[in-house]
Amino acid sequence: MKVAILTAGGLAPCLSASIGALLDNYSKEMPQTELYGYLYGYQGLLKGDLFQFPPTNEIDVNQLVEFGGSLLGNSRVKLTNKDDCVRRGLVSEGDLPLEIAAKQLQKDEINILHTIGGDDTNTMASALSNYLSENNYDLTVIGLPKTVDNDIIPIKQSLGADTAAHQGSIFFKNIVNENTSNPKTLIIHEVMGRHCGWLTAATARKYRSSLLEKEFNSEVLLNRESWDIDAVYIPEMKIDLNHEAKRLQHTMEHKGSVNIFLSEGSCQEEILSDMKRNNKEIEKDAFGHVRFDKIKPGEWFSNQFSLTIGAEKTLVQKSGYFSRSAAPNKFDLDLIKKSASYAVQCALNNQSGVVGLDEEENDVLSIISFDRIKGGKPFDTNNPWFQEMLYDIGQSH
């Protein structure tokens, strides 16, 4: 039996560890299995870049756990976007990427394909599975849910998301000290999150929890509120910019600094409208997603607030690459190991789908059919801990 693994989309703190966990489980359940990896995700599949893993007894699986990133490499390729694949030289003019990928799997005689990625990755996996089935080739495809945004329907917790939130809080522990570098400093911590604010909210929560572990002494100018968060903005919230500017102006006058946690997808409609009015190009990727590195949400928010609140210095700092490239923490590693073990059992039973904690089935670890997998799951702003945090920082919602 031949098993292939690929990782795709953006990085998350689970990829190398997930590969290791899959290899470990195959070594226990079916040690004679031939194990392969397509290099750089669907790009490698299209180009036939296949790596054969050595026998599992020659691999130190625990070593893989200590690394972030993906040892196989990632890429963002949409197999149903023919024009983009042609433009990038992945297929020739007139070729259908989905057909090329399917034929490559047949050529390589792959029986089981494990995809580790978000909703886009697993949607492509589903399309591949359906195409091969229609052409009388039996391929079992099993996805593992990876996204730091934690926004896959109906999955309770994506692999690597908790680690990303933890790493984002560590990032801000250092950045926040810049509030002492200048009077009246505005710090905007831009966090990943296109449509979902979970990561920003969870990062803020973890950061504020870390403040409880530190000792503050107001008599020597160590005031906890100077290191605390003053606003959390996420895509699911309607933000009254005028109201917030007045509130944060009072905060600046009171403590001499302002700290904002911002989801990159916040106020996206307003930002894009401003760009259109100014005849600025709105760049998108192969999946049709707006490229946030080009529209610069943090800079847009700094322009809304800096002058109004009286900031003499403004810093926009992004924790995304720092957070998503980390190795998994214990919480995620436990979830990775459980998910990989279940995924291998499903593979041996010829069950295709995505392995995850199914919110619609009491959060039980299950094999979820591809047609139920969707992206863009919103964060529930009525979550008690989130409402309590907004109340604590004086932000109305």
C-alpha cells in the first residue's frame, strides 16, 4: 500500500508534528506501508515532486515535533483555478490542473492521500477524490484541519490554533514595552484573521492571563493598566470609529499609551471602499482572497486614530509569521496525536473525509464528510469570556 502526505496553504504550528504523527501511526498499524510526501503541497503534486520517506524505524518521530513549519513545504495552489496554474507554469495551456493532479496520483499508484490544511486545501482534496472516483480510481483522501484562524465549519478546534494564540501573546509581551519608548505611544498589534476574530480574541485572552503572573508596583511606575489591552477589534464586530477615537483619547490622556489588538479582517469593507475611492488596486490571491499585506489594515487603523487620540508615536506590529511558524504546544500536540491516530484508522477502513472535533456532534473526534467542510466560521462574540474581557477593558459591544 502506498500512502502520500501533503501540506498546503499557510503555515500553522502543527504541520511537521502532524506528518510525524502520521508516520508514527503507520509504523505501528501497518509497518510495511510505503510512505511518501508531495513537496510543496499541490504544486508538488502537479509537478510530480514526490519524496519517499525511509522506513519508519529509521525516523526519529519525536524530532519532528520540535520543528515548526512543514518539512514537506507548503504552497497555495487552487487546482480549479486553471489560469493561475498556467500563469505559474504548473500546467501547460489547455491542461486541466485537476486532471493532471489526478493522473499523477494514478501514476504514483497512491492508495491513500493525507492532506493537512484549511478549508481550501480540503475542498481541493474532495474535488480530487470525486474526480478519481468518477474515473474508476479508488483513492481514500483524509484531511487534517489546519488553520490558525480556527474558522473551519463544523470543526471545534483546528490543529495549531491554540499554539498560534499563545505565541502571539508572547510576541506582544515584548512589543508592549515600547510604550515606554515615547510619551503617548499607540501600539497596534495586528493579528491574522481574515473573516474570523477567534485568533485575535484568544491571543488577547492569553496575553491578559499572562499579566496575572507578573507583579506590578504603582509606587515605582509599574502600573498594570499601562501594560493592559485597551481595545480588541475583530471582523464580527461593528466598530464605531468616532466613539472609539473619543474613548481611546481619554485612555491616552489617562495612562499615556494605548494598546490595540486588531484582526487583519476588521473593517475590511471600509478599507476597500477607501481604496476604491482613491483608485488603488485591490490585489487578490488565486483563491480570490484579498491580500492583506497589500491593503495594510494596521496602517489604516493607525490613520483613523493617531491624530485624534493625540499619539506622538504609532507602532503597527504583526505577529502572524512569528506565531504560525512555531512548533506546537502541549495542547495542540495532544490533539495532533489523537487526530493522526484516528486518521490512520479511517484510512485503513477506506473512509474519506476530514478528521476533527465535530461541533454538530458534541465535539466528538470524527471523520467529517467533505461536503460539510466550509471556511469562514465566525467567532461567537457572545462568548462569556470575550464579553468579560471587553467589559474589563472598558470597550462597549
